[in-house]
Amino acid sequence: MKMAFMSLIRTSEVIERIRSLHPKRIALQAPEGLKRELPALAEALRAEGYSVIISGDPCYGACDLALDTLDYADILIHFGHTPLMDHPRVIFEPIQLPYETPSLDNVIPLLKGPVIGLISTIQHAPSLPQLAEELRKHGFQPVIAPSSPRTPCPGQVLGCTYAAARDTGSQEILYLGTGVFHPIGSGIATGARVITLDPFTGEAGLVETDRLLRRRFAVIEKARSADRFGIIVSQKCGQNRVKLAEELLLLDPRSVIVLLREVTPDQLLNLGFPCYVNTACPRLSLDDQIRFPVPVLSPPEFEILCGRRHWDDYTIDEIRS
């Protein structure tokens, strides 16, 4: 379902927030689905007397702040995500989608209950209390985990953090949202049974993690033939895990740290390592492996390869601090 995102950017509220900061130059940043709305917002800000620039680089989350734009602006307004860090010159404007409780006819038969953990992304997490109320009417006991330092909205999960799923303490989780990455990650992180509910269509389904795990086992096995490893360290502010990379270096003397801003297939191909270990965004290893020319392992998978961890102790990579 295509959403009219511009109606969700409350221009008057944005202007009111920045007025007290007295900026003259403003930088704007948004993820790809929202980026096309920035020119109209820039025009409205210019009408108020501000100078505006737009970050045109890809943006994958609050871990990917365009801090370099602050060389040209007094403040950066980052749309679409909740903050992962405090910065005196960055304003975060999360985007939350309107929600009308969909029919629960499709999801009720899939729920075993009675205790159901509820999770979502920031776009739908504020709607979880409303969903919880509907589930109570059907005799279930919904649980929404409290906020955490990386997820300020109760019940919120990220592609790199599943604390909200674990902290429900439930062996059955209902994910409100679209897509399968977050519910699959939640299933692997918790070992719980995960059901999805599309907030727009009401469609529901049971998440299967076995398929992903089989693919990851095959990637690890393929990596066993590698004679050297490039350990990727991200230059992005919310993804930089150089200490973890240094720990991984100790597992195999043939490893070398590779510092990257953007992790792309061409870059990995040009560097020429037969295998990489990814300490940048955890989604890269799982979501993008089909695009990469060689195996890209997560840190726990590299530990399995090096014999430090057993396959039975497989866990999804998370950034917890």
C-alpha cells in the first residue's frame, strides 16, 4: 500500500521545533521511501527564511546519520527513525503511520496463547496498545516490552536489536508490520514462535526461520575454503564496532580489518578477499548475501567457522549498546 508520506511530515511542527535553536542553515536527511518529499519541505523552510541543503546519499537508519552535512549547516533534521545517539545539532523526526485495527480473523487461528508478546518497528509500534486491547477482547494476554536505550518506543524492534522481543518473556510473538526480516530475526533471537500481522491488509502468517538458517549453514560451509578474511568495520556513526572487529582478528591470523563507508558488491569484489566478516549493519550478511560475490559472515558465524562457537549455539547478530 503506497502511503502519502508528506502528510506525515508536519511542517509547522518541524518549524516550531527548530525556531528555538535559531539556525540559519538546515540540512535534511531521510530514508529512500521518504526522500522524494524533502524538496517540498525544503521549499517551505526557505519560505521561512532558512537556507536548506538535502543529503542525497542513501540512508538506512538512525545509525547512518549524515553528520558530514553539518560542515555546511547549523543543524541536521533526520526523518523516519528514533535516535540511537544524542547529538546537540541533530533533530530526529520519527515517522509513524496511521493505524486502524485490521480484522483479526486471519491472525486469531494462528495464535496459541494465552500470552502473546507484541512487537513492531517505529512506524507501527505506537499502535501496539490498540492491538493489545483488541487481543484482550479475544481472551489473550498481550505483553509489550518497555523501551530500551536503542529503542525508545515500547515494543519497538530494529534490524539490529531484538530486545523488545526477548523482554516480553513470551514463547509466542505477534509482529505488527510488513516484511519478514524483523519477525525472522525476532524468531532466531528468541527461539519463540512468531506470527506476522499486516496492518494494512490484515493478512497473517507463521514465520519460518529454518529456511534462513539452512542458507546460513551453507554460507559458513562455503567460507571454509577461504585462505584469508576481510573483517568489515563501518565508518557510520551507529554501526562502528571496531572493538568487536579487533576481537575477531584474534580468531584467525589471516584476518585483516577493512574500513568501509558503504558495503557494496563491487567494493568487496575489488578488494579480493574470498570471505568477509561483517561488523557493520547486521542486516547486510542476512539480507544482501545473494548480492555479494563471496560469503559474508556475521560475527557469530565467524566464531562457528573458527571453532569458538557450536552451530547449536547459533545466534543472530545484534548491536546492543
